[in-house]
Amino acid sequence: MNKYFTLVLLAFIACEKPSTTEKEEEQAPVYQLIEEDGIYVEVFDSTYTDENRYTDNNQIYLPGRAFVYDFQHLTEAGQKKSFKDGKDPEKWATSWHFVEPDAEGAVKQVIIKSRSGLSPFVESIPDYNQTIVSYDYPDAAGNSSFNSMSGVIENEQNTWIHPPRDKYFRILELNPFPFVQEPFEVGTSWDWSLRIGAAWGDERWKTWEGVIENKYQYEIKEKKLYQTALGEIECMEIHATATSTLGETQLISLFNTEYGFVKLDYSNIDGSKTLLELVEVKEP
């Protein structure tokens, strides 16, 4: 190869346009991670108002992605139960009752689906800073008689999600929320706290007056391969406790960096257990 050709080739390479990926990286919005009450959240420049700014960096909760969990309730005595919507619009939150797992209309699964944008929450909370997710509760026939929406915080420092909290699942407000923080190493631990009003109480598990404070402690206990409906995947096992004047609740969760929380094993305030296990991920 002669010197002239080599110089022309080098000049061509030097002037070559950056790849689409390089362009995207150059134009990616810059944000800071700020700790708010133990959870790291993204903070963008006030001039950047894209409605997907809290979702674009997600690796797990991608817009349109749905996570399907099998559901099971175990009484303190170990009996398997499910529940059914009572369909009373005047007492929507507490209108439900326990039934046998095979009863017609009994809730069988929980489906958590990520959404694009910030509506409808941004209309009432202008600085809303979470990925919005919807919750559906199908029976054996695939019908869901009620649903709701809430939020997820996902970034390179932590993943935190509201558990399902509709009707029967309101009991999970007193448990540790699904939550994991970097570094993803055995022994990593962190704390969090949350004030909970009496409106979350229910005579079927616990009632109180005023506001209580749940104090949470989390720790990554081990890494292990876990057999799931999606195959064998590597998970972190996280042990968490929540302590308040009402007593103590617990959550043992399995977290995978691709599929999120693969298993949620709750020990509730009344001695019962709530089990959620991921069985399917539906891609958009």
C-alpha cells in the first residue's frame, strides 16, 4: 500500500460520521441521581421535559412490557386461599372476600405492565418522577374485574416498585416494598422508611389510628440459580423486614437484572403469607 493511499484512507476514517449509537449517546439527556428518603431518583435539567424521561433509561420496566405473576395466599394455618371482588362501588377498596382457589372468579394472577409517559399522574403531581405501571388481576378465565396504576423507580443505582395494593393486596402496604440497591453483592444492605395512614387498615388483618412509621432493613443474602417458568436464571436473594408499632412483616425476594423481581414471598402482619411468582414476560 503506497503512502498516498494510506493517508487518504486515514483521512476518510477520521471524517467518517459517527454511528447511530454514538449519536444517541451524544444526545442522551443528562441527569443526576439524588437520594430522596433512601431511594435514588433521577433529576433532570428543568428545560428537559420529555414525558418518557424517567423511563428511557430502564432496562427492566420497558414501555409495554408486561410481567405475569401467579398468586397464592396462605393462611396462618397454611391453608391455600384466593379472593374475589365484591363489586361494591361505595366501598371499592374493602369490597372483596376470601374464596377457595378454584372458585369461579377467584383471582389467579397479577399482571404488572409498564406504560409510556407520565399521564395521568402528572396532571395532579407536576413533578411526578416514576415509570407508570398498571396492575390487573385476572381470574382463571383471564377476566380482571378491577385494576389500578402506580409507579416504579428504575435506574443504575436502584430498582423500587409499588407492590399490588388493591383490595386484598392492600395488606402489602405494611410489608417491605420490592427494592434492590447497588452494589449487587452479597452483604450489601440499605434502609428505608415510610409513613402509613390508618386508611390502609382492615379488620381482616390489622387496624390502627393516625399514622404509623414502617422502618425497613434490606440485605442481599446470596446469589443463586433459580428454576422459573422462564428457565433457570441467576437471582439475588434479598431479605427485608418492616418494623412498626403494629409489629413486624417480612419479604424475601428474588431479583434478576433482566426480569426484575422473579419471586416475592411476603410474611404478613397477621401471620398469613402472600406469594407472587413470575411465570411469563410479555414483550411489547
